[in-house]
Amino acid sequence: MSDKIDNPDVKTGAAAAAAVERPATERPSLVRRVLGGVGVQNVSLILAIVLVVAVIGLQNPLFFSVANLKVIGTAIAIMGLLAVVQTIVIILGALDISVGSIAGLTSVTSAMIFTAAGPVLGVAGAIGIGVLCGLVNGCIIVFGRVNPVIATLATLAAFKGIAQLISDGRAQGYTGADPFFVFLARGAIGGIPTLILVLLLVALLAHIVLRYTSVGRNIYAVGGNNIASRLAGIDINRYIIGVYMVTGAVAAIAGILITARTGSGQPISGSEGLELQAITAAALGGAALKGGKGTISGTILAVILLGVLTNGMTILGVNSFWQNVAQGALLVIAVVIQQLRSGERRIGIPG
């Protein structure tokens, strides 16, 4: 026993083993802990926001004014709501191209019902119609076995057509004098505009559901591998219909906010193109279009980036048409980066 203790080779071997084991037990560096907690994708978005803000701010110092920052916040609120629920749909492994049309339809109906029966029924009726639209989307996908892109592309046209039919293609009602709608559009709590608070509340609820509940875990599971999820006993059809109904409800809230901001129900104006903005924000935020991956925090950062970029281009006098070009380019870049990071074999023309 003593020979083994005094043997220098044994000591050396023990020391070597300890040296090998020590790095595994050491705490990761501060940088790694920050990246692990925040996420590489989110860090990239934060750096991009800082860079864009710095460039625009150097060109026009008025960009940093409190008034302009509030303009950015209120401008991204409606798009942010749709981006949050679009993220959930994408995590599920689907897509909803009809959210902009649902917002337009519920904007019109909220104003029309408000004119006839007051703000409470106007809001309730709009949300009910939004849920119904989501139910229609979910049922087409589940029972009709239609691809979500095709299904919601069809309902995008259908819901837009219904909004134009019931409104005769014109703005309906007037909510500009109602205290509730005025509060939604221009009110504030603790100095924070109501529009921003609505976005933050919906985003927080979505984050909690996705991260801390079994429902959220199942949504990730379905998007990651729907066959394994089915074998595990998850009712995939129920989740698809449920997520689309929630998406319709939140799109209706966005429609109500459009009505509040414009003072009337808008069948198209204010909601046109929102679906593309929502998908772009979700993709930029790290939501994998194949499903099973994404975070609400990443989406919110992407919404801020898009809002800052749009506002900056406006302040600098850039032609508004270039904003659409920039938005499309960002979507392509986000998808290309996702594909490269996935490590999958590149698909193209066979050689």
C-alpha cells in the first residue's frame, strides 16, 4: 500500500486524471454564460439594432428624441402582435399568411359593431370573429388536409374580400371620440403608451406559455417531429386548431388597435402587408420555418430592428418603396442563415 502511495508514476497519473477532469467541472466563462442565457441569435439582433441606431443617429440626432422613440414603439405594436403569434404558428411547423386580412376584417367589424352597440360589444364581436377565422383556418388544414401555406393563402383572399364586401371597400364607423378607443390609440400608463403595453402583455403571456407550460413543450414537440409527437399521445389536430384560433384572436386585437389608431374600421389600409412583416420578424428572430424552434424574445428584438430600420429610412428621406425591398432582403437573409446553420445538404440544380 505504501509503495503505491510513494510511487511517483502513480502520483503523476492521478494528477493527470485530475487535470483532465478539472476543465469539465470548471464554470464556463462569463461570455459563454451570457451567450447561453441570452442566445447567440438574440445577441446578433442586439448588435444589429445598436449598429442601425448608431448609423441613423449620426445622420439625424432627432432620431434619439423621446417623441420619435414613442413613434417607433407605437408603430411596431400592431406588427409585433402578429409577429408573436406567427412565431407560435411557425414553431408548430405551420404558417399563417391570413393574419393581415383577419386584422383588416376585424378592424371593420369592430367599428361597425361599435357604431351599433358600443365599445364593449365592438371589441368582443371583433375578437369572436377573429377566433372564428382562426377556427376556419385550422379546420381547413386538419379536416381538408390542406397545406397551411395554401390554406391560409386562400383565406387571405377570402377574408379580405369579406371585409371589402361588408364595408363596400370604404372606412366604416367613427371611434375617434370614444374614450376607450382614444385610450388605446393615444393613452399611456406610467408614461408607456397603451399600444406598447398591449404588445408587451401578449408577448409575455406567449413567452410564459411556450417556456413554462406543457402546452408550450407540446407545441415545440409537434413542430420538431409530428410523427414522434403523435406516437407520444399528443393530439396534433387539437393543437393545430387551437393555435390558429389563438392566432385569430390576437389578429383581432391588432385589428381593434388599427381601428383605434385610424378612428375608423379599415378593410385594407393599415393591415396590408402585415403578414409579410410578421413572418419576416419571426424568421429574423430565429424561428425555424420547418418548425420546432423559436423564441418570443428573439421575435420582439427582430420587431424592434424592423421598426428602427423603417423609422430611420423615413427620417433620412429614403423612398418608401425601398422599405419593401429591405424587408424582403431581410427575410431572404434570415432564411439563408437558418439553412446554413442547420448543416443540411444544400438543395439546388443537380450536378
